[in-house]
Amino acid sequence: MKCQKCQKQATFHITDLTGDDLLALHLCPDCAKGYLETGESSEDAPVISDVMSKQLKPLEQTADDLRELDAKECPICGISFYEFRQGGRLGCPHDYVFFGEDLDPLLINVHGDNQHVGKQPKRGITDTESQTELIRLRRQMKEVVEQEDYEQASQIRDQIRQIEGEGPASE
Amino acid sequence: MILDDMAGRCGEWLKGCGPESDIVMSSRIRLARNLADYPFIRRCTDIDRANIESTVRERLTNKAKLKDLTFIDVADLQTLDRQFLVERQLISREHANSDGARAVAIDQQERLSLMVNEEDHLRIQVMKSGLDLVGAWDQINDLDDRIESQLTYAFHPKLGYLTACPTNVGTGMRVSVLVHLPALVITQQIEKVFRSLQKINLVVRGLYGEGTQAMGDFYQVSNQITLGKSENDLIDQVGDVIPVVIDYERKARDFLINEKQNDLFEQVSRAYGTLQNAQQISSEETMFLLSRVRMGINLGLIGDLEIPEVNQLFIRTQPAHLQKLRHSELDTDQRNVERANYLHSQLKLDGGSEASNN
């Protein structure tokens, strides 16, 4: 019997009971390994972790560089590069600015390009700095509330309200 | 309730009409968008998620002239109802199974679906029956403009629309065409076709994301790259290759008709007969057999059944649909019996098919 995913000989006969109905699979050792390690592939996720590990291989030779990069933390959302590397998802829009140089080789690797040429927002490219500030303030607010510093919390709340009030006209 | 009404209908992608609809089931485009003033989903607090959901719902229903959209609170749904929406391709499996505030907005015809708080804040999707990517783009581009007039998207002058995963940044666009390729599977050419598509940066998946043949010989072809090409280029990248795939499938069908006629008739009429007479049947086997029957109709081997009817059977024999139609929760064994009963009632042996007369 041939592997269902490629033309090689199928030597793994897997019955998957994790889904709703039972699923019989006949796979070669390579495809079986892939299937058993990743399980069902989600819509967009598959490539990123592979690409990331390939991408960061050269860096592993200089372990110090990697350690330094991993420790970098976005000042807006607080995500570290290590956390991004582990989960494959970024923490906020500002990460594309803050980790810009570190992400560039990854973008080139995935897309073969690092310059958007398609659609742009109709209202023009607005300055979203104040929106980014909102992300930071809300996070700060949560922290001071957890520390029960209500005086500072009320100050931050006022700042948030001010920015929200002057936010882009939505009508 | 709205979902119970839906169970009795067919969504846009199963209508079985539109260009090349004997092979192309549907064309689909989705855009990933995020609000500029919230972190991406993985860094959102529960309150952030709830605020995103209520902001999107309020702005879109009140101001963006999207009154025909119905918002469904996905977090509030029973597991069965969530699975039902997955089967109809209105939400993703990830959206169904995740936690926290999340919603989906859909229109009456099920052409539009707008997931809130999936991997990105917004996942906008438009579906068309048959091969119609340009029509899908016109519709989703307009919808995106209307949403954008009410919400500020995270957008970077150099990198375009910013997304939680860097694999979607730029256009945030995924173009997919769902094709039915039973003859390429039977003639064992399907892997060859896949490999050549992968070489030109296209991705091929099974109907519900699985990579196996088990799901009725349905495959989704979509773009991998989202940055550095315009939306129209991405549409062309997929749109230009689909006619080639269609041509391969037609050639494979011709080969089966001309060279393997007896085998083909045998397979089609056995498939039809099994569906009509089974006492219990799994959803995988049903998909497999319906695929053969669908091809048999397209090749004129079955005369008493139409494509839209078969498409309807594909969706209604899915686990959640079957349970909705029967108004009760059923375990796997019970479903296999109910599925056989349902197929029996829909494929009554009146008239008989040409294939079975052969």
C-alpha cells in the first residue's frame, strides 16, 4: 500500500480517534512522523515554526546573540522575542516596529519580499501612535490595579479617556 | 433559533452553480485585519476581548450599513452548534475550540462571514459558488472599505496590514478555491499535481483542513504568500492555475470513460447502491461514496440525481448537521444508523439510475 500523502510505501497504519469520527491513515515513516508530531494542521500555522527554526539556526552558533535577542521585550505589549519564537504569534502591532530588523529576514524567507504593494486604507495612512499608546496604557492600568495603586490607576484612566475621546472620527 | 433554520438550507458554497461548478465547488477570499488600539489576541486580557467584540458589533451594525448581518455569540453556543458552523465553513475549527469572548457575523445567504477574535481581531470571508474569484474580491473589498470607515486598522506603510502571524502580513489575504478531483485520485495522479502546485508557492489542503483523501476528494488550493504582491496578483496566481487543474481532472475523467469504462461504471453504481441501502455508515465512507456519485452524475452515468442534491447530502450527513436535523444528540454508533436512514430516505429507489441498469 502507498502512503496517502506521498508515493512512498506506507508502513504506518494509524487509526486516529481524537476527532469526531474515526480516521484511518496509511502513511510512510516520514509523513507519519509529521502527522503524529503536529496532529491536524491548522489553517495558517504550519510553516512558521519550521521557518523560524531554519531562520534562527545560523544564530545558534552565536548563542550570546540569540540569548540577547530572546530577552528583548516590546515596551508596548511586553512580549519577548523568545515568547514570539515559541508561539509563532506576535503580541501587538508595534512588534513589527520594535522587532523590525529581527523580523525582516523571516519575512524575506516566508514571502520573498518585505514591502507591501497592495491595498491601503481609504482614509489614508493615519498616524496610529496614539492607538499604540492606548495598548500600553491599558496594560499599565491592569498592573497598577493589581498592585492596588488606585491613585495612579485613576490618572491612567484619565489619560486613556483623553486619547479615546480624541480618537479618529468614526462617523 | 437561527442555526436551526440554517440546517434546512444550503449555504452559498454548496449551491452547485457558477462557472466550472462540475469541478469547482466554491471560491473563497479571506482578509485578516486587526484594530490599531488593542494588542493581538494572545496578549489580550478577557476585558480586551470583550471590548473588541462589543466595539466591532456596535460599529458595524449601527454605522457601517451592515444591518443584514446577524451576530452570533460563539462563546455562548453549545459545542454541537459550534461544530455545525465549522461544517458550514462559517467559522474555523480554531475559532470554535478557543476560549473567551468571540463572535461571528453572517448574512442570510451565507456568502459573508466575519469572525471576531479568531487568530486576528477580524477574519473577513466571502464565498462564491463555482469559480468566481473576481466577484469574491469585489464583494470583500467593498465590505473591507465599509468596516475600515468605522474602525482604525493596524496598518504599517511598508508592511501593510499587520497580523498576529507574520505569515499573513501585507495584504492579509488568503484566496482559496475548493475543487473536486476524484478522477485524479483514482488515477493516482493527485500527488503529482500537488507537488507542482507547491513549487509555485500554492498550498493544497483537504476540505476541513485535513490532508487526507478521506474527505470526499475535495481539495482547497490557496496562496501561501501575502506580502509583496498586490491583491489582484494573488488572485491571478491562484486563478490562473485552476483552469490547468480543471483540465487535468477532465483528462483523467476522459481516460476513465474511454479506457476503464467497466471499472468506472462498477465503482459509481456500487457507491450509489451502498448509499441507498446501507444500514449504518460513517461520515468518511459517506463522503467517499458521495464523491463517486457526484462524478458519476457529471459524467452522465446517473440520471435521477442532481448536483445540488448531492452537495446537500455532503453537508447534511456531517455529524453536527445530522444531529441538528434529527433534533437530538447522538453518539457515533447512533449517528451511523441515522445517517444511513437519512440517505435511504433521500435516495429512494424510485426510477433507478442508468448506472444500475447497465
